[in-house]
Amino acid sequence: MLIFDHLGVTVDNLPRGIAQFDPVMQALGFTRLNAQASVSWQRDDEPELILFPARDTGTGPHRHGRAGWQHLAFAVDSRAEVDRLHAIATDAGWSVVREPKEYPRFSDRYYASFVEDDSGIRIEFMHNPPRATH
């Protein structure tokens, strides 16, 4: 049984949030479901990601490093997939926080990029294959 069922994220502007998240989530194989006051993406047994509009206007953007959201990392199968998703996100208007590169401080196999949407929501695309066994 999965422990995490869903993740709710509040954005300043829901239509803009959808425009930024949808290409990324669809590229990851998630299906979009529209609701009256939110939108979500689902895939098989993965936790659902839900976007909600901010209740109070002008409360964003979220500032990275303050209490609250840090980032969400999407584990993918290859470095090429990190690069592909990074390009999809930037084409959808996400700001580049860190271009795709190696992160040896995490592991000698860790390759990732970080992007941030208009609401200050940060995501990471990462590839960290298991260490080869001999």
C-alpha cells in the first residue's frame, strides 16, 4: 500500500499553473483530470498531483528556502530523459534554477536539473541509477 496518496499544490494563477504543469506531467505519462476548482494528474499507482488556486490573490510567489514547499523530485530512467523533461518544462515557461548536470555530492551517478514555475514551485528531474555490482 502506498503511503503518499496525493500532493496538493497551491498556485497564484490556476490557468497559468495548468499551462506550466500539464506538458511536464503529460510527458511523465500522467493523465489530466479537470475538476470544478482544481486540476489533477494521475498515473497508475503513483500519488496524484493536484493544483489548487490560491485562496487569497497576491500571496505568491512562494520563496524557495522559506518554511513550506522545498521541491518535488521526479526520478526518471536516463540522463536523456532529464534533458528532455527539462526542455519541455522550459518550453512551457518554467524558469531554470539549475541546468542539467552531475551532482557528485549526492552520488557519483546523480544527474539532475531544477526548474521553478511562476508561483515559485520548484521541481527536479533526476536520474540516479543503482551502483553497479560486480
